[in-house]
Amino acid sequence: MAFTADDCEFFKPNAYIKIDKKGKVTVFVGKQESGQGVDTSFPMIVAEELDVDFRDVKSEIAPYGTLKDGEHDTGGSQSILSMYDTLRNAGAIAKAMLISAAANVWKINTSSCAADNGEVVNTITMQRIKYGELVCQAAALPIPKEVTLKSPKDFKVIGKSEKRSGLANILTGKTKYGLDLKIEGLVYAVAE
């Protein structure tokens, strides 16, 4: 399917990532945030592979049914362990597609392009195109079957300390959990 700049608002190469025309990245989190930090760690994993500033990445709850079976389940301290490879691949796929889009704009091979801090760099001329400017071109490309992941020796985000996302809302009670749900006529029961 072909897209033009007028009929696309964002680039969503998979169920885990969306990038808007301003280059802001949304990571869709299927695990419940109940203190283990998935709203911070999942965006960090994606930011690493996508080569974007972590501050330009936010998390949203993934709508139920949009992820694979079991990816909405939370338990056993398995959230990062179970989603690490999936999120790295999701970020790498998006980056590969953005690099391909830029290579098409410059009419060069992808091997002459590199990702850096939310931009694609033409390594021949050192020109740069922001991810946000490439979302429509990238959305029109086929999704690659295989991608190369970054080597851990090149990590800039994973393994570093970041301030927890939403911590102020958790501490002040603004974050709402299932227990906070109030429905008219709701009754409580206790099994004895």
C-alpha cells in the first residue's frame, strides 16, 4: 500500500511502536505497571534499538488484543525477561525501515546510512533527516523479515539509570489501578 504525506499521521511498523511526524515515539506496553517499572524499562529497550533519545519515548497501555497471546499477562517478575527480545526486534525493525526510507530519499544504499539520536545520517554527505520527516515514506515500505540488533557493547540506554516514568503520579495517588474502579451499584463480597 502506498502512502503520501497527506494521508499518514504516524508510522506504526508493529504492535509495539508508533512514531509521529514530530519524531515522538510511543511504546505500547501490555504488561501491567504495578511497581516493577515496565513503563520505564520497555521504552528504554525500544529507545536503545531505535537510536532515539529516551526522553522522546513515552509508554501507553497496549489495547487488549493488539499483542500476541500472553503478552498482556503480568506475573512472576517475567515482564522484561519475556519481552526483551520482542521489543529489541520491534525497535530494530522500525529503525531499518526509517533508514530504508532515507536511503530512498537520497537515492543511495542503506549501507551508506546510519541512525543517530532520532535521525538518519547520510554517511557520505553527513546530511541528516529526522525520523518524524520519514514516517510516511517508512510506512509505505515492506516490513523486513530479519534485522540486525545492536551489540551490547554499543548500548547507550540499556544498563543506565533513568528516572522512573510516572513515579510522581504513583506516589501522589493520581495513577489509577483496577482497585480504584468505581461502578454504580458495585458490591463487594468476601469468601469465608
